[in-house]
Amino acid sequence: MKEKILSLIEQGKYLEARNEICSLNVVDAANLFEEIDQKHILLVFRILPKDFSSEIFSHMSFDLQKHVIDSMTDEEAINIFDDLFLDDAVDLLEEMPANVVKRILKNTDEDMRVLINQFLNYPADSAGSLMTIEYVDLKKEMTVKQALQYIKEIGIDKRTINTCYVMDNSRILEGVISLRKLILSDESVIVKDIMETDVMSINTHDDQEDVAALFRKYNYYVMPVVDKEYRLVGIITVDDVLDVIDQEATEDLQKMAATMPSETEYLKTSNWRLALNRIPWLLILMISATFTGGIILRYESALQSVIILAAFIPMLMDTGGNAGSQSSTLIIRGLALGEIKTSDTLRVMGKEFCVSSIAGIVLALVNFLRIYFIENAGLLIAITVSVTLYITVVVAKIVGGTLPIAAKKLKLDPAIMAGPLITTIVDTVALIIYFNLATWLLGIRS
Amino acid sequence: MKEKILSLIEQGKYLEARNEICSLNVVDAANLFEEIDQKHILLVFRILPKDFSSEIFSHMSFDLQKHVIDSMTDEEAINIFDDLFLDDAVDLLEEMPANVVKRILKNTDEDMRVLINQFLNYPADSAGSLMTIEYVDLKKEMTVKQALQYIKEIGIDKRTINTCYVMDNSRILEGVISLRKLILSDESVIVKDIMETDVMSINTHDDQEDVAALFRKYNYYVMPVVDKEYRLVGIITVDDVLDVIDQEATEDLQKMAATMPSETEYLKTSNWRLALNRIPWLLILMISATFTGGIILRYESALQSVIILAAFIPMLMDTGGNAGSQSSTLIIRGLALGEIKTSDTLRVMGKEFCVSSIAGIVLALVNFLRIYFIENAGLLIAITVSVTLYITVVVAKIVGGTLPIAAKKLKLDPAIMAGPLITTIVDTVALIIYFNLATWLLGIRS
């Protein structure tokens, strides 16, 4: 299908291509445009039915939107822009170069400009930047029949009509009523009598992560956004929340992997930018790993007299690192989803102690058998390594389990505290125990 | 508020408590029940308005649902059960012990039992297990007026009335129409003329991850589920997809942290279960880390003559591990969100080569300066460590970037290939390079 349309376009059969495109879902049509040769894009775009082309435009990537706007006349550009929902329009403006923004803004009317500027001022990850203003507002004195009639008149330009909002004259949110309730109620009933008045709302400055948590908890499809005076300023729909949830999970993952978070897709990020996102943490962790080197040097003579001790260092460090990141990952995720609270510190410590004891004993035992019977490395070496391994696993899991909670208590980001930092702590502890045990058990003079 | 209600209940003021509970959101009310003392739960539950108590029940945890069902009479239990949407009812049955299931099923009618059994047979992570059957079905010959009248009659028991489905006599899905479209259309229009016929649908056996991808891509709130013969069998709503997205992200995280994935919340998982989920990978990785030990032993004499070499091993291993997991994490996430495809292997390799070269040079340089000027460890040692560091970072990032894609090509799970496994590969490569460079540059006989 896609190939067929692209080849029709290549052959200049635009009208045939147009008909095929019109039968596509709007998202698929927008994706198709990403693959059309630049020189044909505007030609094809212009012959599409206007409603459909505006919708396709709103689903294009920013790069393609920029190309389309750039090659259009001012009049065409402003037409497209006027058809966008306000949140899409603002997102577009944020991505466009200054000259394009100027071109568009000079052609919009004063009210719109004020609104746009207000939206551009909301912090990047706030509810304000997620919301849109195209909601249905009803009056509480309306009958159901009047309300439905009103929705019929104005509904076409609204993001959703499935949930409607009731405000007083100063735009204070008074109630919410679903289209479902309106449809299922008698025509003569007054909106006031059937609307819900105990409305869960979001503040414009709430963080998008908290917004996602509300949607997750209450299974809403739409939520109202109010300002400090409880005036209704917009709505957030669940499709935007899906993106937030993906984005927040990606961000946590990136931080756990010691990368600066970035919202740009991997393949669309420049190599310099990728390198810049990764170098700082690599540097910090590289330098902190030299502590571990320092410990090894302190026990230089012990190491020199029993060089086989060096052979077990990688295994101890890796196992400690893995054990710690198992715990920290579960805890960080639990904190992010609200399943674990900072008040659960003691419970988490208790659980991690039990779990790490079980895991530690199994690992130490397997390790002992391997060293003693397969590697024939001597009883005392086997004991030293196995006891160190057990303690390392316990310490790693307790540190891995509690450090993220501690970070959250200190209003730091739990994900930052993850894997790598914990690894450094655990490595240090493991080596100190290892060498002390070794010098003591093996009777090495240090 | 919560404390107030709980204390009213403790004092036996049930009616006052009832009124307070009725003013709560249903999710909050269900959460409140989790904290009520067991001996009061049924008393309070019984005096709530029936509609509200059924809704609260559907939001309770399985443990609490079990407690409530257990303490009820058969008649009460079946009433509650009948009020549940089919998907919630099936989820409940899956969690209940056999005797409770028997008790409920013996009281439901034959049709319902057949349906429930069919649902219980869908694979755990399939679309079938996510869907519910309470959708609105219209006939294509209906006028808009008739359709709206029909919705008014049957809508109350439906999961959503915002999207309605049109089927032929053999239940083959013919079209979809939104309530919005119905409301905004003229009353005399025939449904057939305004419904969308190019319907995107899900198959009962599709994986829930693919379902989430469709919702993500097309911004739907509801999607129809069909069987192999394209007969409509149910719908999936976006609120269930939110849970799937959270769950899939958690699963990927757990696998990347070398833990067996589990759907149970951390605090609700037993310590034995947690230990069992963690031990297998820890064991595998512990044993594979002994390869690294083997390499160190092979260069025992080199190490013994220049013992300072041992001090840099942890830093090299940690940095390699961090560099690799930075890359693998970004790639695994990109694959999960569909931003990176298996056909992008060469592009990813190219990018990772560039990024790792930049990062490697910066790290190697800082490292060289530190070793040479601060630690005064000698020029040749500084060169050996820095060159090894550079190569390690490049190898780590290329392995970390390509291994997940290779796994996906081989139909394995990219997340399993993550951090820990890559660390072992990178450690081995790093140590071989390190000791070879050292023996060559420092002229050590091995």
C-alpha cells in the first residue's frame, strides 16, 4: 500500500495518490508523508481535502512540519495553524525557528497571541504544558436537552465532548458531567442536579509525573486543569498521559544507566549530544572507582604474597554490583509507581536483609564448592572468598534497597542514586572486607 | 478525612461513616476499605448504597475482595459478582481459591459460565485477557435518532458508550461510530452513511505489548477485539492499556537488572519468591565472571612483577560496564518503543562508534593526566591504562549497542541481553587488552 502510493507520486499521478491517501488512517498518512520525496510533499499536501490535511499535519514530525510551513505561503501556513488544537500549536511553535514563529504570530489575532504566550510560559514538564483549552463548558441551569443542543452546536471544534465542565461566571469550576450521563438522563433534568460537584482537578503547575499518577489511580480519560483561584483553564486527555508515562519510564531508565535524560529519540540525537549526555557520569564514576584502586594498593603486599587473591576481585565486584542493582531497580520502580513509600524504609531493609541472606548463602555455597573442589585453591582461600561474597551480597542489597528511598526523602531523584553509584560503594566495602579477611585468615603480614 | 472515617467506624458510628464514605471518589473509598479493621469491613460494606458498594468492590485488592466474598452469604456474593464488568469478574476468579470459584460459578447462569470459561482460556498477556464484552452494538440501518434512543436504553450497563460498533448478523465487525459523531449529526441520517468502515482492530491472541503499541500510535481511547473470523468479541479501553504500559516497562527494567520479571508489587512479594527471582541470574553471572578471574591468573607473573597494574582493574571494569549499559539501555528502550528497528543495526553501530570515540578520548585523557601527574605512576603505566580505557569504552558501547538488536533479530528478548551479560563480555575483552598492552609496553616476560 505504502509503496504503491509512493510510486504513484513518483510517477506524478497525484490525483490517484490523493484518493489512496484519503483511505488511510490519519496517523499512517502522516507517517507516509515522512517518506515522500521533498520535492513532491507540498504538491501532494495541497490537493488533500483541507480537514484531512490539517489533521495529517498535526501528526507529522516537527522536522516535516517545519519543511511544510517553510514552503507554504503565509496564508496557507496560518490556515493550517488555526486548525490545530492549542496544545499542538504551542508544541509546534516551541520547535520552530524564530523566523517561522514570527511569521505565524504576526498573522494570528491578539487574543490568540496572548493565549499562546501564556502557554509558552508554563514550565516544560508541568500540567499547563500538557493541557489544551478546547473543552465543552456548560451552565448549571441548562436542562439536559439544552446542554445536548449546545454540545451539538459547538462540539465540532472541541478536543473531546465526552466530558463537559460547568463553571460559574468567574470561570470557577463547579462541576463535571459526562456526555454519557447526559444521554442517559431525562431531557428535562437540570444539569446542576446530575453533575458531579466533587471534582478531582489538576493545577497548572503540577508536575506531569503527578498528573500521570492521578490518571493511573483513578482511570480517568480526561481531567480538568485549574489555576490557583480554581478557575478552569484547560483539560488534559489520556492520550497525552500515555506519552508522559513512556517518557518518565525512559527518563528513569536513562538515569539508572548513568546517562543524562533526553527526550529526543536515539536515532534523531546527534553524536555530540549523545556523547555529552554520557560523559559527565562516566567521568564521575571513573574517578570514584579509583578509590577501589586505592584500596587494592593499600593491600599491595598481601596481594603480592598471595597473587591468586587478585583473580577473585572481578567476580566479587560484579556479583556485588548485580546484587545491588537488582534491589535498587525494584525499589526505584516501586517508588515511581507509588507502590513503595518513604515510610516503608524499615520494611524494605528487613525484606532485603532476608532476601540477601538467602541469595548470599546459595551463592557463597556454590562459590565455595567451585573454588575448593574444582579450582583446588585451598580451604582458607575458598572460605575467604565465600564469606566475602556473602557479606558483599547482603551489603549490596541493603544499600541498593535503602539508598533510593533515602534519596527520595532528601527530595533527590531516586533514579540518580541507582546502579553505578551503589556499585562504587559496594565495591569499596567488598574489597575492604576481602583483604581484611584474607590477611587475618591467611596470616599475611600487611 | 480518612482518619475521621476510620475513627467513626471504630466508635461504631456506622451511619455517619457511611455518609462520609459516599462523598468519596470510588477509588479512594476502596483504598479506605484496605485500612478498615477486618471485623468492621462487612458491616460497613453492607450499609453502603448497592451501586456504590459494587463499584468499590471492583477497585479493591484481590486479598480484600477474597475476604469480603468469604464472609458473605452466597446470595450477596453472586449479586456483587453479577454487577462486575466481565473482565473484572474474570480477573477476580483467576485470583480466588478453588472453593470460592466453585461457589460463585455454581450460582451463575449457563451462558455466563460459558463466557467466563472462554475468557479464562485466553493466554495471560493476550488481548483476550484485557478485553471486556460490555460494548454498544448498533445496526447499520438505524437512523441517528434510533441509535441514540437505543444507547439510552442499554447504555447504563456498558463500559463505554463513547464508541459504538456496527456488526452484521453473523457478528462480523462492519464499522465504528463515535457518540460524538452521532450527537453532531442530523437525527435522520442513517448510521451506515456516517460510520467509519476502515476499522483498526485487535485480534484476541495479539500480545498486550502490541496492543499498547497501537494505542500509543493512534491515540485511541477504545479499540475493538475480533476473533479469527473477524467477529467482534470485545473491546479494550485505554485505562487497561495504561496498566500494560507500566507493566511492560517494569518487566524490561527487571530483566535489565538481571531479575526474573514478576507482576506482583515488591512489598506484596514473599522473601522466598524475591530470592528465587534473583538467584538464577546472579549465579549465571557469578560463574561467567570467573572467566575474568581466569584471565588475571594467566597473567599472574606480569601482575606480580608490576603489582600496581591490579589497582586499575576495578576502574577499567566499572567504566567498561557503565559505558556498555548506557548504550544498551538506550537501545533496548528504543526497540521497546519502536523507535529503533532491527534494520538500523549499521546506523546504531556507526553512531556508537562515533559517540564512544568521543567519550573514550575524553575519559582516557583525564585518566592519563591523573595517573601521570597526580599518582606519579610512570609514563608507560599511564599510557597502558589510558589506551586500554579508550578501547574498552569503544568495545563496550558497540557491544552494548548491537547485542540487544541481535537478540531481537534472533527473536530473543533484548532486555535479557542487557547490562550484566554485556559487562562480562566487556570485562574479558578489557583485561586481555590490558595485560597484553602491559606486557608489551612494560617489557614484562609472561
